Amino acid sequence: MNVLAYLIPISVFLGGLGLAFFIFTVRSRQYDDPEGDARRILSDDYDDHPKP
């Protein structure tokens, strides 16, 4: 039972840290256009040769 006294606060801290980073990524607009990347892969509007 003494182990739970350590594990519960650590898990709550790590869960809060994960939630804080998730909120940070949402506020920094990293999830704004998830369909744009999918459509960009299927698009033929790119050059076959890389630019020098």
C-alpha cells in the first residue's frame, strides 16, 4: 500500500502534464488542417524532380 502513495501522485502529475501539452498544441493551431495533408499527398501538382 505504500507504493500507491507514490504511484498515484506521479500518475496524476504525468496525466496533467500530458493534458497541458495537448492544450498547448491545440492553442498553437497544430491540428487546424488535417485533411489538407491527406489531399496534398494525392495531388499531382508537384514536380517529379527536386529543386536544386
